[in-house]
Amino acid sequence: MYVIEANGISKSFGIREVIHIEQLKVEAGRRIGIVGANGAGKTTLLRLLGRQLEPDAGLVHLHVPAVFWSQMEPPEIKELLPEMASRFNVPVFWRENLSGGEKTRYRAAAAFQNPAPLMLVDEPTTNLDMEGIEQLEQFFDHYKGTLLLISHDRRLLDTLCTDILEVEAGKISSYKGNYSDYAAQKEAERSRDQSAYEAYRQEKKRLKKTIQQTKEKSAGIRKTPRRMGNSEARLHKMGNQSAKKNLDQAANRLKTKLEQLEIKEKPLRLTSMQLHFEGTKSLHKQEVVRVEGLTFAYGEHLLFQNAAFRLMKNSRTALVGPNGCGKSTLVRLLLEGHPAVQVAEKATIGYFDQQMHILDDEKTILENVMAAAQLPETGARMLLAKLLFPGDRVHQQVKVLSGGEKVKVSLAKILLQGFNLLLLDEPTNHLDIPSMEAVEEALKAFEGTLLLISHDRHLISQVAEHLLVVENRKINSYSGTYEAYQQQQAKGQSQDVEQHQKQNQERGDEQEQAMQQREEQLLVLENRKNHLIGRLSLPAPDDDVAALDDAYMKVLKAIRELKEAISGSR
């Protein structure tokens, strides 16, 4: 059974044809990841298939109900069931003043509240922390319908997808398997295409050369000498004419073969970012950053309490933790020179922040990059060309650039200053997958010390050799990859369960009584929550629904804190 059938569809914006598809059929139950460079037309394709956008030509048939989920538009459902709101830790009602992460979780809750047989999803992990991404991944994993998914999260594409649909130069190509399978198939395909193109070029060159040589031989056949007798001349002329005719026929056959030679176009290879770090000055001191006794709060909100960690020379460390735990704040404290922070005297710090404050919007790309560059303008232009800003494009003002383009200019400005300590806060936001992979390679090759904030699990796995994990207002250090950390956590949780069981058996009457009191409080709160759920589900005419919603969220928070207290005392 097909859930989508598209025939002869095309869509143009201005004179540029963004999508042109002869035929596409989507089978029920498939999980299709849609990939391609920024601007390739992925979102346009998804909107066409979801009937959110009308094609200029062709027809799209949707054979089942569908949900279109975009990060740029409000969700179709503006009121959640309280149980679903609780699962995603969001309010019952949609509000425009929700944080970015809350809006993403709300959209997820709305989509999964009454899941349609077909979901068309555009970047569902935007603004989510790792815990949120993994929760969303579990919901998608249990979803039984058909999924079309645009994402730059390669781990998500690997976990969920049965097929990959690539959008390139307005056309689509289908690949079986997940993203890793697609990447391997794509590389093999490019290798075959390149080999076929080289063979075509060589054969074309050989034929042209042979034709030229044959023509030269034909033209070089001597005419009959003047002193030769008539009989000899006739014989000589006949022999020459026969040889010339043979050569001309051979040349014509070769020309025909050349004309009939199957043309192989030069393989289209997307120009990707090629990054390298210039003039990084090595430090002699092994300890680059030392943090001891760090306590910091915003008002009554305590982020860190007596936290401590170190960054060693040439280490590559990822700083991870849930949204709101203080990761970006910690980086700013390092930059601002908090009393609990010691940085090596000769350390030079390059800082990339999510708001890209390093850029001056009123200046051009080149002016921004050259403001503190360690290379002459020629070197800066070469780097910008590698970042896909060739020629006169460097004279564009930064304020007219897209988010992804601003990221590249920020990275260029950092790369050209020779820093030996990089503090990068979500450096791959807004980048397409090829650009993200280029950044990975550059960070792996960086010869200084790196502290990286990212929710991209694949990036962390590829780059980081150490982790700093913000937990319970502390900063815990782990040596090893993100996968090793996850395995250690899973093992630790299993051991904790055993330890808690043992402690429960040995716990005295006083502890048992305290636990019983907390559980009684929890029961009261659960009853209060259920009461609020009932009123929110069927509000009376004089009920203040917004006040009930706020009360519901406060009860949820109290339940969560009490559960954490109960868990921590076990």
C-alpha cells in the first residue's frame, strides 16, 4: 500500500526550479530520512508531499491522514491532554512565550497525542537537549505509522530510518538503509561515476587523437611525381587513391564512434567546507584551565555549588547536560575570569557563541574576518572561498546572510586568529550535514585545547575524548567517549538499584518514617494533579483556565522535585 504518490511534480521560486520529480511512491510503514545541502529543497519537498504547498505542475495524492510538523509554525493542536503534557513536561495550552525547547516538546506532544498514519517532520530536535532528543527518539521508535523526516541529527537518522531520500540539484535519489548506509552507498556511487567519467575522457581523447593522426596520414599521401610515365603514374595514383580512401574511411568510422560514444557528465560533487586552523601557538603549561570551588547562582536559582574541573593541554572535551543546567553560563564565567577560574597565562581564547556576537552585522564578511586576522587578506580570501564565499561574495554585509552562513563567517574569524584555547557553544547549529562533517574533521585536527558545548551526539562521539557532565550542580569529569560514558551510566544505574535495595533493608526506623512522609506528600500532590487534570479537561464556565494551567505546572514541578528527593534518599 502506498501512502503518498507524486507524479510529475515541479516547483520553482523565481527562475530557479527547486524540485522536479517524475515519480515518487512512499510505502506504508517506511521511515524515510530526507537529506541534502542547505537550500537544496528538502523543506519544499516535504511541504509538497504533505500538501502544505501546491506544485507548479503535477499531482500529489495523500491516501491516509497526515500530520505536518514544522519548527517554523505553531502546532495543529493548541490544547494537550494533561497526561501528554505531563509526559513531555510542557503546559496544557500552547503559548508563544514558551522557550525554544518547550515549543519543540509541545509540538512533539501534539503530534503523538493522536498520531496520524503519516507524519511529515521538519527538524524535530531543534533546541532539545540530549535527554529530550533521546525521549523523542523513543517515541518515534514506537510509532507504527509512516515517517518522512528532515534532520541534521545523524544519530537520529541512523536509529530510525529504513530509507534515505537525497535532494540534490532539484532531483531526488532513493537509498535503502539508514544514514550510515546511505553515506557508504553514496561514496561508492561517486567513486563509480568518477571512474566512468575518467574512462570516458580517456576514450574521447584517444579517439580524437587517432582521428587527427589518420587525417594527417591521408593528407600526407604524395601526389604522382611529374617525371613518372603515364603507366606508372596511373598505377601510383590508383595505389595512393586506394590508401587515402582507406584512411578517410577509417577516420570517418572513428568520427562516428566518437559521436556515438556515450557521454559521461563530470560527477557533481557538493563543495564542502574545508577548515583548518592557522598559527595555533602551543602552550608549555600542561594545565590550561583549573576551576575549583565554583559556586554561582542567578538570583535564587543555584547553578553550581563548589564545582571543580580541569582542562589539560591539547585535550578535546565536551560539556554536556540538560537545558538550563548552566553550560553556556559556565563558558562565560571562564571568559570573564571568575575568581574560581584559573587560565594559563599564555592561553589565547577563541569563543563561539550561539548568538554569534563575534560578528558586526553592519560590516562585510571580509571586514569581519580581517578585523583581527593573523593572515594577510589573500589568505583570508582563500579560507572564505573554502567556506563557500568566493570572489565578490566577501563584500556582502553580514546582516543579509542566513543563519548557516553567519556560522561559517564566525568560524572563519576564529580560525584566522591563532587561538590555542577554543570555547565553542553549539558551533554546528544551522549547518547542513556535509558542513558539520567538515567541522568535525577540523576540530579533530585542532592542535590546541577545546571545550565544546553540543547536543549533537555524533559530533561529540567523533570529536571529544573527555566529558564534563553537569549533574546536581556539580561538574563531573569522565575520560573517554560519549558511548563509553553511556555504557558506564547504564552499568552504574544497575549497580545503584542493587545498592538501593541493600540500603532499604538496612535503613533504620527514622529513615523509613521520613520516606513514608515524603510518599504521603507525593500522594497528596498526585491527587491534586488528578483534580487539576479533571478541571482542565472539563472546565466550568467561571474557571480561570490559565490559572489552572499554571497551578498544574507548579504541581508537576513539586512532584518532580519530591520524586528526586525520594530517589536521592534511597
